[in-house]
Amino acid sequence: MTSISYVKQQRITRLCVRCGLLLMQYGAESAIVVDLSKRLGIALGMNSVECSLNFNALTLTTICDERCITTTRDTINQSINVNLLVQIQQIVNKTEDTVDNDDLIDLTTLAFDELDKTVYPTWLVGIFVGISCAAFAYLNSASWLMTAVTFVAGMVAMLTRIYLSKHHFNPFITVIVTAFIASLIGATTYYFDIGNNADIAVASSVLLLVPSFPLINSFSDILKGYVNIGVGRAVFTYMLTLSACVGIVMALVLLQIQHWGF
């Protein structure tokens, strides 16, 4: 096996930690983060790669010829992007399949630089989220007019959430404001006497705030032995749910809707 210089090992370490950070930031479960980071390092010539995860940090060590290099990086939560996760997995697979290439590190670095991070337009996301909320209301026997109100509430709420997220508002404040706006618009069904059960519009309008993906990841992490980060993700998910409840209650109290017990 060709000896790897210290500088080259540093580059490999940075690539491995970059891979792990991207996976964590865009919603991958812990087992996948550790597995792909280790596979990438070994494919690039390391004897071993050790990876430790926290809720908001990643520590990674590469070992080559009894020489260790350790780095720790903070993570920043981004929106879930499964397409990006698939691209990273494809890069790791391609690196593993490539042999006897002196430019492998450069090629892998270039592949990470060229990751396609494009997302759907904001207006398109808002429309489809509104449609999904309206569809849920319709399936629960809402009238067409109530379904239309739910569509508007879901769409406006999603556009608000995206706007606040892009401007780096605290995620809990973002959820509170989003839930407040969605409930406020959905509750107009009470005042205009739209439909027989106006509760459906309010309940359906806030479906976009259900943190299903993070909750599934937290359970998966705990079951696979990553208890610390699993518990951290679970607490974060429960806090998001609590924030959504606060926003809903604020809207109902402001509108003095007695049917909900206020």
C-alpha cells in the first residue's frame, strides 16, 4: 500500500467530515451518516475512520499508518433534501468503485463541489402544501368552500414558514408564527359560517407543521444505538410540536373561539 502523506490525510479527513456534515444537515439518519463517512475515508486510502455524532456537532478521526487526525465541526440544520442525500451516496459508491487513480481525491472533491442543491420554487412548494392540506380537509367531509379556505391557509402558512426560515429566524418562533397564521385563516370558517364542522379547516391548515421526518429519524437513531442524538432529535421534534400548539392556541384565544374551550 502506498504511504499517504500528512497533507493528503488532512484532505481526506476534510472530505469525510464534509460528507458527514452534509448528510446531517439535510436530514439523514445517524447510521447513514457514520456509514458513508467511514466508507468514503476507507475508499480514499485510510486504514480506519471513526465518527462520533452529537445533535449539533460531528467529530471524525481518520487513522492511517498509526497516525490520527481528528476534527470537530458544528452542524447547521437545513431543510430536508433527499435528492442531495442520494447524490452523496452515489459519490461514495463511485469513489469505492474507482481504483488506482492518483486524482481520486481531486475527483471526489470536485463531485462534492458540484452537488446539485437546487430546490423547488417557493411558490410551487406553497401551492402543493396548500393542496395537501385541502385534500386532507376534503377527505374529512369538508365542503368545497371549506376546502378552499384550507388551501389558502396552508399555502400562506407555508410561504410564511419559508420566508422566516430564509431570514434565519429561530425555528420555534417560525413554527409559532406559521401555526398562528394558518389557524387565523382557517378559523375564518367560524365567522362566515362555512360548512357544518369548521374545526376541520383549522386542524387541516396546520398539517404542514407535523414533524414526521425528524420524528422517524429520532426513533430510528435510538433503535440503532445512537441514543444521544436520537434523544436530542426527539426533544427538538417535541419542542416544534409544542410551538405549533402555542401558535394555534394564540390564534383561537385572539379570535375568542369558544368551541375549542377558550
